[in-house]
Amino acid sequence: MTVLSSLVLAVEGPPPDHQVVTDFEQIMLVALVFVIMFGLGAGLTPRDFASALRRPQGLIIGWVTQFGIMPFLAFLLIVGLLLQLPEDYAAAVAIGALLMGSVPAGTTSNIFTFFSKGNLALSVMMTTNSTLWALLMTPLALVVYGTRFMPAGSELQIPVENIVVTLVILLVPVAVGMLIRRYSPNVGAVMELMGGFFGLFFIVFLMVTWVPRNWILLTITPWQVYAVAVCLGLFGITIAYGIARAIRLHPMNARTVGLETGIQNGPLAIAIVLLTFSDSPVLGNLLLVPALYSLFIVIVATIVTFYFRRANLAEEQKIPNLL
């Protein structure tokens, strides 16, 4: 099972022959992400990254919102919604929810930052930064908030190979796209447009393949689990964006911080669950929030993107101190 497999399992676990994402679809997802990041990289220059590094406030604020606010938000949602469900069921779903709030940003955040008129260079740097920090901060967040929910004898396993795969998928095509842009601006411009097109196709592809295959799950899951999966991303984006605006970050950077914070790496959360609890009889329950989140964050981020795209870029150019 690859890191890009968007798993979703029935409450009592999947039947033996159930494959949520086929081998062909997994290959397509990997290819699409490479093409998308390649196209996004074609729209970047080294100057964009140098500008973000000269003023690292965006990276620092993003780190605080990513690993400070998101795990705490997940914990509040669990206390407010999940604890009213049967105890064993709630505990298993809570672990998945906490994990979902504790993993780093995913590459999908870069796609939505591009469409939202955000700071793409800052977005790529924030994704890379949070992915590296996840090796330390994700287990720490689970210790702080999740000890009461963890089954006795369980030891959280962070799949380092999945972290490496995420970084490769993120950085290699971006670097190649930047090189093409440097030596052939016209080809780079075409690739940038193609990246945007495939970004839209990627979103539609996930939605039309995910929902029909897992319709039964969608009909039997309690509404509280839906609420946690939806609100984690929506509230994360909203709170981080509000904080960034309150401390007077440039609007482009505020949009970027919001999306980077709220759009988590769902496949990575799923991989951690599978490695840590592969023999658990409640594996399906553990995967509920990561799986549902992976679906609904696409819908939430699309709605947010339409709102962000109302920005007046000409007016924003007059605002100084772009990070």
C-alpha cells in the first residue's frame, strides 16, 4: 500500500478482497502529483525562495499553527463531539482524529495555495519544514493529548520511508520545473498552465473514485465523526488565517499559512495507523477520521479557495513587506 493510497474502511474493517484504491489509480495519483508539482515549480524562481527565507516569520508562524493549534483543535473536537459516543468506539476514532491533527501539511496544500493566489514558494517551504519536523512533533503531540486513548502496549511508529517519499514527490519535480523555467521561460509558462489544469483534474479524480466505492461507509458513520473530519480542516484554515491577518502578515502569506495549517497529510496519517495498529480489531475505526478527512478537506479547501480568489491582487501589490 502506497503513501498516496487514500484508504477508507468500514467501521468493522474491510472485507479481505476490498481495495479502496486500485493499483492503476495509485499509479495515476503518483503521476498526477509529480506533474502538478512540476507545473507549480515552473512558476517559481530561486528569488521566490530567497524572499521567503529573508523574512522567516511565515515559516515560524506556520510551524506554531501546524504543531500548536492543530493537535489542540483535534483534542477539543474529540472532547466536544466524540466522547458522547460508546467508549471503545470513541477511543479508537479519537486516536485517528488526534493523529490527523498532528501530522504535517500535505502536497495538496501547495495545489490549493496556487489556486488561492497565495505565496507558492512559502507554501512549498512550509510543507517541507513541517514534514521534517513531524518526525519529532507528531509523536510528541500524541503523547501530550492521546495517552488516555492509546491501547495498552501500543507504540507509535512513524514511517520514515513515507516521510522521504513525501519530500521526494514535493521537491524533485519542483526543482526540475524551476530549471526548465530558468532556461526556457516559454516552456516553463506552458508547464505552469498544465500544472494548474492537472491540479483541477486531481481534485475531481479523488472525489469521483473515493465516494462511490465507499458509499456504505458514508451512510453508517455517526454524524459526530463527520463533524470532526470536516471541522478539523475548516477550523484549522480559519483560525490560522485569522491569526496571520491579526498579526499583519501580507494577505498572500496569510492565505498560505491558513491553507498549510488546515490541509494535513491524510495519507501519512493513514500509513502511521496501519503501521502502528495493523493487528488491531478496531483498525477500521482508527482509520475513520483520516479517511473521511482526506475526502472532505478537498471539498472544504475548494470552497475556501473560491473565497480567497476574490482577493484584489492589484491592491495587494501595494502592501509592503511580502514575506
